[in-house]
Amino acid sequence: MNASTNEEKLALELPLAGMTCAACAARIEKQLNKLPGVEAAVNFATERATIRYATAGTTAAKLVETIRKTGFEVPPATLDLAIGGMTCAACATRIEKQLHKLEGVEAAVNLAAEKAHIRYVPGLADPEQLVATVVKTGFTASISSSDTRAEEKARKLAVYQAELRRFWISAALTLPLVAQMAFMFGATGDTNSHDDVIPRWWQLLLATPVQFWIGWRFYVGGFNAVRGGAGNMDVLVALGTTMAWVYSLVVTVADLHHHHVYFEASATVITLVLLGKILEARAKAKTSSAIEALAKLQPQTARIERDGKLVDVAVATLIPGDVFVVRAGEAMPVDGEVIDGASSANEAMLTGESLPVSKGVGDKVFAATINGDGLLRCRATGVGSHTLLAGIIRLVEEAQGSKAPVQRLADKVAAIFVPVVVAIALLTFVGWWALAGDFTQALVNAVAVLVIACPCALGLATPTAIMVGTGQGAKAGVLIRNAVALEMAEKLQVLVVDKTGTLTEGRPVVTDLVKVGAGDTAVLLQLAASLEQGSTHPLAAAIVARAKADGLALVTPQNVTTTAGRGLAGDVDGRRVRLGSVPWMKEQGWSASEAEALAQAGRSVVAVVADDALLGYIGIADPLRATSRAAVARLNRLGIDVVMLTGDNAGTARAVAQDAGIEHFEAEVLPGDKAAAVNKLKAHGRLVGMVGDGINDAPALAAADVSFAMAAGSDVAMQAADVTLMRDDLGSVADAISLSRATLAKIRQNLFFAFIYNVLGIPLAALGMLNPVIAGAAMAASSVSVVSNSLLLRRWQSNKD
């Protein structure tokens, strides 16, 4: 929202969607101007409405509502915020709750990534308002983008280093207290002995800076949480350690020698929690290592042609159309198209495919891929945030910021966790004091309950696994759009595959040259290719390509005529040549037995006739990809039933299915019927995935429970898909399913650890079986163990079941 005060009116600019002509713009303008105090102008070309309105009579929400009632939309905008100060799942839940109170706002806060992904309706909310809301909730917030990544990393590093310094100071102050406790236990076997090695006033001096300087962050975080009407880990730590410190202070000041002091408990708990946070931060940094590695691949400078000379400039200054030069072994600075030179490129960092890809004039090159042994001159086509690399990073970050359905239970528990724990601690205190008559023991057990309870592990269980999983997917050329798709892929039972371009290469090639009589197959091919030179039909292109590959000299045909559905004729080198289909052959009275055999084998057959004599046949097919059969077998081992859809006839479909090892297929399926075929499979109650590459696959992709699109396919297919496969290899679908299962297994393990830890730990503490120091150490270890378990996903490898 671009709003500024102008006397009594505000100015507002809104994006619009759904307009098809100038009349639409006029209709919106008319409806808006009916509102009191509104002056509106709608620009059809820019699809924006410029509005001035008086706040006394109209609100921004009313303007948006009017546009919607007129039949159009104000499309939502997205924003990512980098958030600082979160300590546990309750913090993330509280931020989400406050953001959701804003009209037109949907937010998902990722504790592990320390980011919020927000969708909002311009006019109802704006970036400044969203940032202010987070800040008001008690956290820091700034707008996050690819341009701010380095700044965010530097800020996190500075915070980490400051926390590390505080930890070492805290450890130095706490160590004497811990040593005393260990000495007393070693000497008497009782940590509650009243014979202090360190005078209590010295203990107070050591523990107080730890409690109120090092531990001040817990008081601030706890205060902000309570002010916001919720609780978090900070509340538990601050409450538990303060109880122990205040009790110890009273005993010390009142000189009650017969009572034990617990300065070592309060100081040690704070130190251990701080250590846990530092280890957690280090582990969390590794969860996004795949994205960091991708971001580092793009070079910072580029060598471009300017005024006839080569000059080095910053990559950020390049614009589309600039000509850049890449020498052997260098990384491509931006996306581009080769205009001169020949080489190969290692695109493994984008596709996961280790084999180099040949590059020549007209071929595309991508930022961060490595040039081989040749020199390339390229024209920039995609720069900045518009490169393929930037798109991959953006897609993975969006997936990492999304929430999986499996996380809902953890979110619900986190929302009520702290109040429940405080209630249990209070009951523990009252119960022990009332039943055992021991105030000190009651206090110690209540403190143990407060410090062992850990909502952090619950909050980290899902997002850390998703971050590592999606990062590993990106390295393998599998880009997962969101966590929902990641979870659904694990449960797939049926995978529908389009034949052309998915199972096959997507380009027909000549597979058979069959001569009749004493003819020569080279003459057969040369005559057919010469006649087909001017045709744009895919079969014609295959014949011409084969002739050129065989080094045959083609001549220009004369008097070429075409008969739809039958073939074409013309004069080639003084001979009357005709090319025709099998039905045409039969009409001419020629035997078509050999042609029919080719057709049954899945070939498209072209008959070649010269001077009314049948020379032979050319068999053409779209060859199966070299990896398709192995990929289908791997999918079957994963328990996936593969179903092929194709518009080809039953004979061709059967031949391709047999070659690929597919049992179930449907032939002669029109493009518009693919979605219906997917819905028919879903009607049996099974989860269905769909993989395709063309524009005509988009409706079927949208109908599937999980959709996969080949990156070499159309943009429409990729936009409709949940998972984009950077390699044209069906094996990538198996990789995606395998990765999904590995990630969900880690999530379930993490949630089990987090729940069982609290389910067992809190009762043990309430029963007096855990010392607060041990409880604090266990709490710190729980978060670290969950993150570390997620990091084990980095062992996952593609092409392995």
C-alpha cells in the first residue's frame, strides 16, 4: 500500500486481477466512485487502481470489498520477514496469531529458519504494518529477500558470537559452583549437604550476574510473551531459575545455615540452556547449508564486451542483452544464450546430473554452471532474481517456510504447553509441601518441572527436517514447492505418466529403414529426405535429421503437393517420388504386411515410392529414454503402481508400455481427457501422482494429489506442479518419493523424541526424581538432539531406494 496524507484524503494504489478489456476498468472505476469521498482512476494497461479517499467515509477494506463485489480481485502479495528473538515453538505461534489478527493476512512462521512467509492483500495490510506487528509482539523483524541474504547471515553471525561470549562468561562464573556441588557429592554422597566449600556470599556474587545479566534475555522474552497473552520457554526458564535464586538469597541473607542454597542450580540451568541454544543455532545453520552452497556458486564478477573491449564488471550490474564471455573452467555469471563458440557445461549443481551438457550456438546456459574446455560468447537473458538459480533458491526457501499437516499437532500442543507446565509445577510445589511438609524439596521439584519442560523440541521437529530435506532435494534436482507436497508424496500409491516427453525423448527419430527388392536404403532415405525438406511435420524433421546425420546430399524438390492424411509427392532429381501412410499404401494396392509389422511394434510408418515402384518403408518412433525402464522398476519397488496415458493408438501404446515395463496404460486419451483419467483413478480411494511436461498436461497435473513437472517442459506445466524435476528423468520422481519418505520418517522420529521426552521428563521431575541441574541439561539436550537427528537426512542420496 502506498498511502500518504494529503489534507483530508489518503492515496492508495491497488493491483487488480481479472480485467479483460477497457469496459472492465470502467466498471470498477464506476463502482469505486460511488463510495462517499472516493476518487478512483483505473488503468487497464497497468492493471492498477489509483484511489484517493476520505477516511471519514470509507476504509481500505471497503475499497477492496467493492472491487471484489464488482467481480474482480485484488491479488495477494507475498512478503518474507527475517525474525529475531524467537526461542521456542510458542514464540512462532504467538507471532502467527498476531499477524492473523490483521485483515487479509495469512502467515506461516518457521522457527528453524527464523523467518515468516506472509500473504497479504494490498490495501488491507502493507509491509510496514506487518513488520510493526512483529516488533510489537516483542521480536525484531526486517524484510527478507535474496538481496538481504548476506546481511541476514552477518546479523545472525554477530548474534551468535555475542551469545558465545556470554556463554563463556557464564560458564566461568558457574564453574566454581558446579565444582563445589561435585565436591560435596563426592565427599558426602549428598548434593544437599549444608557444608559449603565456597562461602554463600561468594556464591551469591557468582550467581547474580548469571541470573540477571546473562539470563536477562529470558526475562525480556518471558515478559513479551506474557504481555502478548501467551507463554514460552523463556517464561519457564525465568520462573524456575528465579525461584531457586530468590530462595537461595533469602537463606543467605537470613543466615539460615540449616537450609541448602541452590545458586548452582539457577546458574547452571541458565548456562546449560544458553549452551543448548548455541549448539542449536550451529545445527540450524547447517539445515540451510544446501541453499547457502547454491547461493555461493554464482560468481561476483562477469567479463562483458563493452566498446569492443572485455571488461570485468559486477554481476549485479548486468542487464538482459549484455554480451559476456566465459573462459574454460569459469562459472556462468547469469543465464544466457550462446552466440558464438562451442563447449560443454557441468550443470550438476542445478540438475544433479553429473554428465556435462554440450553447448553450441543457440543453446541456453545458466548462472553458476561451470563451462568446460571451450570459450563461449553469450547474450544475457536472465539476470539478478530472474536466473534459474535464483528461482531454485526462491522455490526451496518457500518450501522451507511452509508447514506440513503433520506439524499441526505440535502447534496445538505448543499453544497450551507453557500454561499447562506452570500449572503442573504449581501442583508439584503445593503437593510436596502439603504431603511431605518440606518447603525446600517442594521448591526444588517445582523448579525441576519448569526447567525440564521444553516446547523448543516440538517446534523444531518438523521445520528442521523439512529444511534439510528440501535442501537435499535441490541438490538432486528435485524442487519441492511446499511441505504439503512433501508429505503427500510419501503416501502416493499410483503414478500417472504421460508418454511423450516423459517416458520418451519427446522427439521422433528414424529407427527402421526397410527396403523392398534390390533397392538401396541410402537411396530410399535420400529421396524421402529431399522431398521432406520443406515440411515442418515432426516425422519429416526426423527423416531429414537422419539423412544429414548419414552424410547424404539432399536436392531441392520440385512440384511438391500434399494430400492431408495421406502423404506428399514431388519431383526429386528427375524422379517422381511419393511418401505415404499405411492406409494410402493399401488404397494403392501395395502389400502392407511389413509396414503393419512395424506399426505393431510402435512405429509410425512412411512408405517411399519412386516412379510408381515401392522402394521401401521408413519406421519412425519417439524412443524411450534410456533411464525410463530402470525408473519404472524402481517406482514399482517403492510400491507405486505406474499408469501410462497417451494419445497414441493401442498398438504403439502397448509397445512403449512393454519396453518401459509398465503393466497398465490407456491409449487414445485426448489431452482434455487426461484430467478425467486422473480423477477416475482417484475415485478408487488411492492417492494419485501425475508427471508431465506439456501445456496439455496442466489440467491433469492440477487434478492429481501430487504433481511432478519436467523442467524442460512448458512453464504452464511447471506452474501447475507441486514438484519440479530439473532432470528429464523419471528416476527423479522416485528420488522425490524416496526423499519424502526419508523426511517424514525423520519428522515422526523427532516428534516422538519431543513428546516422549516431555511425557517422561515432567512426571519424573514432579516426583522428585530429577535434580534441576540435570533437568536443565536434559532440556538443552532435547532441542539439540532433534536438530541433529534432522541433519542425518544429509546422508540421503538420490538413485537409492
